[in-house]
Amino acid sequence: MTALRLDLIGRYLKPHRLTIITGAIALVIVNLLGVAIPLKVRTVIDELQDGFAFNYVVRQALMIVILASVMGSMRLWSRMLVFRVGRQVETEIRQKLFEQMLLQESEWVQQIGIGEIISRATSDVENIRRLLGFALLSITNTMLAYSLTLPAMLAIDPGLSLAAVALYPLMLLAVRLFGSRMMKQQKYQQESLASLSELIQEDLSGIGAIKIYGQEPIEKEAFGQKNRNYRDAALSLARTRSTLFPLLEGISSVSLLFLLLLGSGQLESERLTIGGLVALILYVERLVFPTALLGFTVNTFQTGQVSLERIEDLLGHQPSIRSPAKPIFFKSSKSYGQVTAQNLQVSYEGANSNTLKGLSFNLSAGELVAVVGPVGCGKTTLARALGRMVNVPSGQLFYDGIDITQLQLGELRNRLSLVPQDGYLFTASLANNLRYGNPEADAECIEAAARAAHLDDDIRGFPDGFDTLVGERGLTLSGGQRQRTTLARALLVNTPLLVLDDALASVDNNTAAAILHSVREQQGRTILMISHQLSAAVVCDRILVMEDGRVVQEGKHNMLMKQQGTYRRLWEREQAEEQLKSVC
């Protein structure tokens, strides 16, 4: 075990050191009483050899019961204290992990893998809890048990004591061998269960596709195979356990037989009293459990250390996009939604070239500006750059005259609403989805936002209205309803700048134009509409035409149509597609 890992363990335990010290003291008392009780039994048995006295037996039995009760209570208390520390650390780590994940970029989360992150937040954190609870308790208890019990045994009869514990290394070896196998089998069982659960979730989410393509038999077979794999994994683990524990009991029984066999000779030669033999038997039985547990403890300790490193790897990752150390604040609480891009260049990690290649434009307060262009020209990257969802170089993008890289992320995002094409909806009521960005919004504000997004007619058609439960990822709604719901959610926040990233793609052109008109009526709001629907862009104050990461044209629809450029080519293509659809 390296010093670094010890430092990690110490760092997690430091806030709970008082509880740990108290638990350790209780554990010392438990082991002292565990040594004292057999000695008391030895004394009583040896004194009874001189004659039976009922009152004496009752007093001594009562004393032993009291000592045993105190030992049991102290053992329970010590376990509760140490295990509580493990649970508290588990809670703290999960909270830190969750807060850390909220700071990360979505690309990094996807790169690591959501399943991997969930695995670390569950299995690895559970392993750390066992390390800081069960493993530390077991190691401490084993050390105290041997350091206090062995001297007491050797004081009674050194030879007999050593013979009695001679087989204990076999017990430890068996646990180490079988314990390692059990760890692997348990891990495989968990992986099999996770795979089975993943298939169930995936099939239930895609039940429509399964029915359309008639793949029920294939999915049944796939589920059956994974189900059998889980069964086999569980049976293998059960077989190993069923072999190990009787083996441990057998070794313990053989050790006890050795003690009785050799002890009977010591009794005949009167080198050992009956009370001394009984005390040795109690001591040997006392050492069985911590010895057998030690092998599991070592495995748990090793697994916990690996999990510590995996958790630290997540906690130690610093997001590339974060607030500056010395941020600049807006001079007033009011924002205007003015945006300026000066030779903006943005690239994604690992990309061979920039996505935005010197993009420049101005967006005045209260303007409705459309951004159009062919697929892959960088429109979505522009939207993400405005919200600092991607790395933006300093001195290239400004909000109300302030470099956005100098603003706190929270303050920037509180003054900007970004509505993506595939907005995420939670498994909650429609009203709670709408008020997600503004939890304090009342029913009147929610209804106004729904009207502005032209969602009110749809809501009136729902049986439960605003209380309608939205399924996972909004699957109970149509594509257009999902987009209008996420738009209404953004409108309810009422930020000075609204960025629509193809947020009306699933809405027809007439409805899109009506929505833009409704949103435009809200005074003081600047709107940047990124869209491939040129028909909706016609109503905008200006149109920015992007191609290959740059603005290549700018102006109103009529002016752009007079030019032989990208916009006219896109418009003619869209009109041809519309005519083709009408014919078909």
C-alpha cells in the first residue's frame, strides 16, 4: 500500500476522527473483556473442584453475564460508530461526485461514459464504504484480538496454545484463495445483472421499434441468454460460498480436536487444570472469526484502494470551461442582449481544424436575427459558444460589451436562454418541466409561456392539462410538442438573450412564424434564431448566412435573394423540396 493511498484514507477519515477514536476505545474494551471472561470462567471452574457452593456459583455466573452483556453492548456500539463513519463518507463522496459531474462539459461525460460514471458512483463508492467501515474495523479487531488473547493463552500453556492455533494459517490461506475467487464471481454476477437490466431498459424504451420490425423472438432469445448468464453466475458464487464456509468450520473443528487431544494429556499429568483447558477452548473459539475474516478483509482493503483511485480520478478532473478567478461583473442588473463576435475561432478537442474560422457579426439589443447555412457550417457551435458550452478564446466573443470568458458562468447563463433542437424533458408533470428554469413561477406565468410557444391548444387536449405526466425524455409528446415545451421553458426564464438552435425544426413554417411573432412581442428580448427553415427566417430583421465557419452573407431576405450566393441557393433548394413534397 503506497503512502498516497494512506493519505487518501486519512483525508476521508479526518473529519470523523473523534467518532473513530471513540469506536477504537470501545473495541479495546471489548477485547479486554473478551480476555477477562475466559479467565473468570477458569477461576470459577477450578474453585468448584474443591466443592460446590450454590451462592458462589450464582454470584460468579451473574458477574460473567454482566461482563458478557457489557462486552456485547460495547461491541455493538463500536460497530455502529465505525459503520456510521463508512456511511457518512459514502454520502459525502456521492455528493462530491454529483457536484463534480455538474461542473463537467457534456462531451467529457459522454467520453467517460454515463454507465462508467454510474458504476463508480455506486460500486466504487460502496467499496470505499466497506474499506473505511468493515475493513478498518476488522483489521483493528483482529490486531487487538491476537495481541491480547495470545499472551493470555501462552500464560496458561505455551505448547498447547501454539498447537491449537497451528492450523489457523490454513484457514487464512483458504479464505485468501476462495475469497479472491468469490470477489471475481461476485463482480461477474453484478456485471451480468447490469447487462440484464440494461437490456430490459433498452427494450422497453424501444418497444415500438421491436414491434414494427417483428423482433420479439430475437429479443426473447437475447434476454434468455443474459438471464441464464446471471443464473449461472449466481450459482457459481453460491457453490464457492458453500465450499468455503464448511471448510473453515472443518479447520476450526480439527484445531479444537487437537486442543482436546493434547489437553487431556495435560490434565492427566496435572500440568493443566480443567478451568485452564476450558479457558483455552474459549480463546481458540474467540480467534476463529477474526482469523477467517482477515482474508476477506485483505480482499476488501485491496478492492477499496482501487476504488479510491477511480473516485479520485473523477474528483480530480478539472473542467476546461470554468469561471475566471477574477470575474468581471455587469455594471447593472439590467442586460440588453447585445452580442459581438470578432474573428471568433472555435475548435473541438481532437479536431484537425477549427469549426468556426474567423466568425464576425454584431447583434443589437431587441433584434430578431436568423442564422442559416448548410449542414456542418458551424451554426450549433455558435449557439454553444454563446453559452460557453465549448471553449471560447478570450477577446473574441462579447455579451453587452464584456468578454464572455471574463464573466462568471452562472451570471452569463442566467442572462441567456439556449434552446437546443433536442431539448431534454424530465419524467415529471408538464408544469414542472416548464418551470424547471424558474421553480417559483406561478400558474399564470406558466400559462403565458405556453401561449407564447403555441402550446396551449395542445395542453387543453391533454386529459390532465398542465398536470399531464411527461414520460422519460418526453416520449409521450410529439416532436413538435417537445420542442415547444422546451421553448416555453426558456421563455418562462425571461432572459435578455434567447438563442434558438433549430428549436422549431419539428414545427411547420406557419406555426414557427407565429411563435416568433409571439416571442417578438415580449419587449426587450434579443433573439438569435439558428435554423434550416429559411421560410421562418424571412420574418427576421436580419439574416446571417454561414458557410465553412464564417459569415459569408448578411441582410434581409429580399436583398439576399438578389445576390448569387449561398442564401439564394439554399432558398431555391428548400422551395424545390417543398414542391416535391406537395406533389408526392
